[in-house]
Amino acid sequence: MSTERSRLLFWRHPAAVATRRTRSAAGAVAAISLSAALLVAAVPAVDAVGPPGPSDRSGAPRLVARPGERMVSYPGLAVAWPASRVSVGSGYAVRGLVSAPGVGATATLQRLVVGVWTDVISTPVARSGSFVLPLPTFYFGHFSYRLRVTGDGVDPVETPALSVVVVPTYRPRGRDTSYALISTSPVGRWDPCTPIGYRVNLAEARQGALRDVQSALARIALATGLQFRYLGTTDVVPFASDGPFDPSVADLVVAWTDPESVPGLFQPGIYALGGPEMRSGHDVAGGPVRQIYQGGVTFNSAFNPVLKPGSGEGYTRVAALMHELGHAVGLFHVTGDGAEVMSPSLARDRDQWGAGDLAGLEAVGAVNGCVTPDASARGNRGDAQALLTRD
Ligand SMILES: [Zn+2]
């Protein structure tokens, strides 16, 4: 299973200690594993803080907040956290200063994932006591972080949780309650810890279709944290036959097809289909998840002239792809909020995710951590095959 392969690679990554987790509810915070510190001590020491900062009168280095940072002092540790709201892709770092770092000290950034504190990245603490850890801001969402500093000869330090919201670079319209999931209980979502391999069937597509698929997937990735990997072309047409397509082809296929070549696939007026296939799985806390393991989008090529290539004004192919791919990652239609891409009908000039779209995409996204299929899980038909109609 590719999930296991991915986990192994992640574990091997020297900067991440993905296997050691503590449950926040279990009060296991006192169990400090120095072996974990030794594990990451093999990382080449990079003191990205650079030269020591300003010193107080005693000559000890001190940490000075930069614009937009939140200085928080803990016993034995000062931390310059990013602001509570940061723009996606802004490249923030968490800077810290340990007052008595000891030998071989390690600072670890942890994130609360479905109630489980999970290591994000670790770094050695410099002799001066300083360290810097990059804070992931590559996708939207509400995150809860904390820092742990461990090492020989010092008491471990663990900060309380601190929240960081990663926001888009534009102001989304609409309401953040305006979304619906294809599967709500349990939630249907992909495993964000494994890249989703996709192929395109461009036999009946117009020029530039692949570029638009990639543009729409980039917008999905920004909103979910899901990662997509292009595998090439295919002749598969999702939904042309019952059940999933051959899983060895790809995890996700986006196709254009002539309606006459697949009779009955499109009802009158329908110009695209999109949806997921799901099976039973669980998250890192053992909670149930409907794991999306395959996604499909099929466009009716008879409507090609209606969709303008690219994004921007008018009925655009990128907006239609965002909507269909939204179904493929677990979103259903929402009504009563015209700002949402997941409204049942395509609209002019609506090619940015609305506030509800973003909330829904977060609910099916990487914020919620890895998904593992249950041992007994077998592929079964998705709960819904959603339809897109033109308004
Ligand atoms: Zn739809």
C-alpha cells in the first residue's frame, strides 16, 4: 500500500520524527524521549538564526520580535511566533531562544492533528540557545502548534498550544458555513500524506486543457494541502462503466469525452461529472474516515465551446474544473450562497474559492492528518456521483 511506503519515507527524513506522538488528552507530556533527540542529532547542524541577536547587559543573547511576530516567554524559553493570521505561502518561521540549552538540545515543532500531537519538524538548538523552525504555510487552514525542547542536562520544555490561521491572499466572499460534504459521518477524504497521482484524457479536449487542469489542482492543493503528481495521459473515461476504473492507471483521472461515444453517460444539459470512490479507513487517532481512494472528472465535449479556456471573466474551464475537482476531493453542492464555487450551477466570474468552499476543503484536507485504509476495506462505489449543470 502506498500509504505505508510514504510513511516509511517520512520516518526516514532526518528532519522529521513522525513516529513519536503523544496524546494531548492522555497527559503523556512527561514522557520525554531522549532517543528522539539523538535521532535528529544526526541532522547536519544548521543554525539558521545566524549571528547572535542583541544581548542584554549580562551579555546573554536575547530574542527580539520582528514586525508581525508574537513574542511569548515560557520558563527557560522565549519564542517569536508568527502572527495569529498569516497569508498562505508566506514562509514564516518560528524563532526561539533557550536560556540553558545544554548539550545536544533539539527543538521540535508539533501540530495537533485530530487530538494527537504530531511532530512536524525538528532542529538542533545552537550553542547560543537559538533555533529556527519553518512553519508550514503552504495551504489554508486553522492550525494548533506547540514547541518541545529536549536535550541532555536540561529539563524538557513544552509550550502550551498556540493557534495559527493560514488565510488566502484575497478576501473570500460568502459564508464559511456554506459547504456540504459528500460523506459527513464519517468524513470522506483523501490521505493527504500520499501524493495523488493523476492522468488526463485529452482526446476530446480543446487546447490548453492540461494547463487548466493543473491550474485548478493547484487551487485545490492550496486549499487542502493535498499533493498532486502528474503521471501522463490515459484513455480512461471515469464513470463510463460501473465501479472504479483500473486503480493501476492513476488515483485521479480528468477526461473529456464525446457523449455519443458513451451513450447514457450524460443526461441532457449535463456537461460534466465529478466524484470520489470511497472505502473505510481511519485517522491517526483511530477515528473512522471514509477514505477517498479514487477520483474522477469527465467533461462532455459537446459543451467545449461554452467554456472559455483559462480563468477570469465568463464561464471558464478553470472554474468548471475547480467545481468538478471539488467533488473529487469530497465536496457536494451547496445552495443559498452564490459566492461558492460548489454552487450547483456554474456562474460567470466565480473562479475563486468562497469562504464556504474553503471551510469545506479544509474539512477534507491535510489539517486532519493522514488516513489509513482499514485492513478489511474493499473498493466500493462512491456515495455520490455529483453533477454539474450550467446556469
Ligand atoms: Zn457539481
